[in-house]
Amino acid sequence: MRQYEDTYRHKGLRKNLITSLKQKGITDERVLEAINALPRHFFLDTAFDAIAYEDRAFPIGEGQTISQPYTVAYQTQLLEVKSFEKILEIGTGSAYQASVLAEMGAYVYTIERQKKLFDANKNFIFKSKYPHLKFFYGDGFEGLPTYAPFDKILITAAAPYIPVPLKAQLKVGGKMVIPVDEGNAQRMLRLTKENEEGSFREEAFDQFSFVPMLTGKRG
Ligand code: SAH
């Protein structure tokens, strides 16, 4: 059995990470508090223990990665998360981003298309700490119609386009943060649903590099 320990050294490294996220322009105190509260090294293989708080993405198996802390902070800040909001995340991966949202008091529904990554979260370490974080195995292009509508939707893989079902599953006034392909990189977009007819206000932000959002489930 793996021993999970959050030592003074880890906490110190996390403080430094928070300082560097602030320097890079992250200002939402609730986002910074959530990242400071979460031991990122618990979400990674023990081999990464010493470097878990570097502002880098790391492999989590199946060719996938845990997003860079700056990217997690950036997307979460754009999402303007409030306690008790119902949030759909596409691309569970390590469950780190989902945990940041749960730590901020949201009701989180997260979908993963890779069975192995989904199964790895069956023993999710913070299961009892975050009872409002729910895991689903499925194709994020379809969203979760049974649980819709959502206050917010967050996509953590490179989307080729904005999936229509996700637009439909957003509440009026709700926001979607999605990195959309632009050739070699993705443009971070924030859509705000303006009415039931489905008009959206679109804002464009910085470019990022995500692993691709792929259709269908993988067993
Ligand atoms: N949020 C994750 C980042 C994971 S990387 C974290 O905090 O660790 C993106 C993830 O999206 C990968 O695990 C990939 O398998 C998953 N993914 C890609 N396309 C998907 C889809 N259509 N539906 C659900 N998950 C998808």
C-alpha cells in the first residue's frame, strides 16, 4: 500500500508554487487557496515526488498528462467558480483539476473516456473528503444529459470544435471554458450562455497546449 504523506517540505514547495502562479498573473485568491490546500504529489506516481510542485505537466499513464498547475489555475480562474455550483469537467485524468473544483465547494461531475484512468479513480484518495465529486466513464463530446443543466463546464483536453451537446447542457448565464484547436496549439475560449435559444458571448484568451479530446470510449 502506498503511504500518502504531506510533509513540511511538500507544503513549502507548494507555497513557492503559489508565489510563482501569482507572478504569472493568477489573482483569484480562492483558486490559489485550493491549489495550496491540495497535495499535488498524491495525484502522481511516487517517482515524481521531488518535482511534483514544479509548474509542469507530468505523465499519468495511457499517454495522458496531469495539466500544468498554471493551466489548472488559469482555467479555474476563468470559470469563476462559486460554492455549490454544479460543474461538468471533461477529461478526469489524474482527478487533480476535479479536486481543485471540489475543494472550492463545487458539485463536480467529471468524465473520462479511458477505462484505465477511470478505474484508477475507484480508489480516489479524497473520496470521503469530497462526497460531491462524482466520476463517470464516457465520451465527453456527449456530456452528461441526465445530470444537466450545469452552471459551468470545463474541458481539459484540446477540443477540435465546441461540442453542441455541451452547449445545450449549460444553464442560461452559465459559462464554458474550452481550449479549441488552432493548428499546433489551442486558444482558450470562455463562452457565456445568454439565452435559452442558445446565443453565446465568446471571449478569447491565451494559447495553451493540451492532449487531444478524442471521440468515443476506450476500454
Ligand atoms: N483534468 C486532468 C487533465 C487530464 S489530460 C487532470 O487534472 O489530470 C486530458 C484527459 O482527457 C485525458 O485523461 C484524456 O483521456 C481525457 N479525454 C480525452 N478526450 C476525452 C473525451 N472525449 N471524453 C472524456 N475524456 C476525454
